[in-house]
Amino acid sequence: MLLNDYSMIAFANALEAFRMANYISRRELYRWEVVPITEQGVVASNGLQMHTTGDLRTLDDCSMVMVCAGVDVRRATTDKVHQVLRHLAGRDIALGALCTGSYALASAGLLDNYRCSVHWENLAAMREEFPRIRFTQAVYVIDHDRFTSSGGTAPLDMVLRLIRDQHGRQLATQISEQFILERQRAEDDCQKAPQPECIGPGYEHLAEALQFMAANIEEPLSVLEIANAIPLSVRQLERLFHRYCQMSPAQYYMQLRLQRARELLTHSALPIMEITVACGFQSASHFCKAYRQLFGHAPSEERRQSKNRPDIAVPGTVSARTLQQAERRIAA
């Protein structure tokens, strides 16, 4: 089931794995329908319109329904979407989500007490909005009759896992070979994996430090506390950050907190004061000043711009020099 502005790459990666399963096995192991949520059809986020093959009534005959979404998923998730998904859940049809399709299931109340994967850009906002869902940074999650994937190429990994469970490892491996896939990612693989060029001596300690930082956004740890937890000396930790991140631990931590704030501003309706607290700032004035110095505009302007642009840009990496300038101005 496609929602407006759905992710074409997520959709294609899921569908093509099922097609290749039929091609290799020379049997019709899977059949599918592509259904729009509206009679007028839907357009992908890249502007292309998909030729659909069925309507909403078709879904009642399916054993699984995957909802695929993308940018501006809140606008695309209408009351009608909720009604359809709740109806399918009432018929005990397994439900899946591709990319931000997890938001449609979550807002319909169909992921409460389930584990769930969603694209990392939407993860912080959805954690705040849906506390009864057990969100994870995994590439995909299979939890009983709920199947959620984070987006991009992750749906391919999830569907390969389904094919492997239903028809054996050999078929899943053959599909991977056809797609020239280096490896099949497991359910517990994280979305943000270290890039090969970043891996080197001491990187495992840096990765551990990054995990501590990411897990302690609301109540930031001191650099000394992070170093002691690994354990390393502060000087050793600083060397690692300068080697792999070209910035100090404190600078990286600031970037992480402000990028989290940016995600919440653009992907949630949380008040700025709540975002201030959620990102570990003592006061709104301190937060606004830090945000402006780092990104060039106030948090309120970020919120206003995001409402007027459905295709939100992914926050980029900020240079160490920019961070140093921001820190000096904030301290002043």
C-alpha cells in the first residue's frame, strides 16, 4: 500500500526481492498487488507515478500488507489510512512497514508493545511521540506479525530474511548473488554502521564513546565520565576523536545534541521548550543561541521552514571549525 511521497528505493528493494524469488525458483512463490491509498493514485518522492494493480478491497485477500511511505509521512497518513490499517489488523493480516511507513502503523495504534524499526532521521521524534513502542536502531525488525524496516535498502534485507525463513537459506543467497549484494544484514545490524575507511586502531573505543553519547542526550555526560566508562584517559579519548572525527569529544557531543534537536524540530510537533529539555540544555535561551550559531538560524525558523518544505534535507556534518566558533560565541 503506497502513501503519497513514498520512498521509491524502499518500495523497489522490497518488491524486487519477491520477484527474484519467483524467477530463481521458477515457481510462483509470491504474488503481489500495488495499491494506492486514494483512487487518484500516488506519486513517489522522486516525482514518478506508479502504475497500481489493485484497489483497497484487494488487501483483504493478502496474507501480508506492507505500507510504504517517505517524506512528509504525517501529511500522507490520513484518517483513511488509519481506518484501512485497523481493518486489516482486525482480520489478523500481518502488517509491515517500509521506511516511514512505521509512522502510519504507530499512529494507528498498531505497534504498541511491539519492537519497531524506522529511518534514523525519524527515530528521535517517534520515540517521543509513541512511548509504548519499543523503537530500535536496527536495520529491520520482525516481531510476531509486525515487520518494520528503516528505509533505503533495508527492505531488501528484511524481505530476504522472510524468504530465507519461508523457503530456505539457499534461495535467499541466490537472490543476493543476483543483486550483487555483498552480504545479507541481520536483524540486529544497526542502521548507522561504521564506514570501512573509519575503522582502525582504537576505533572500537570511539564507537563505544559514541554509543554513550547517543544514549545520554537528555542528560549529557561529562567527557571524564565517558572516558572512565570505556575506560580510557581523557587524553586518549581526545586523540581518538581528533583522529577519526577531526574534532574534540565535547564538540562532537554538541553536534550530536543539536542534530537531535533538528530532527525533533523537523519531524515532530513537540514544543521548543520540550525539545530544549530532551536535548540536554539548561535553558531555552542557551539552546536557541547554540542552535543559531551552529545552523545559522533559530529553532523557530527551522520549524517554520520544515512546515513549508515536504522534502526535508538530512542534517549535514558540521565542521570542527564551525563548532569551535559556535562554542566561543556561546561562551561569550
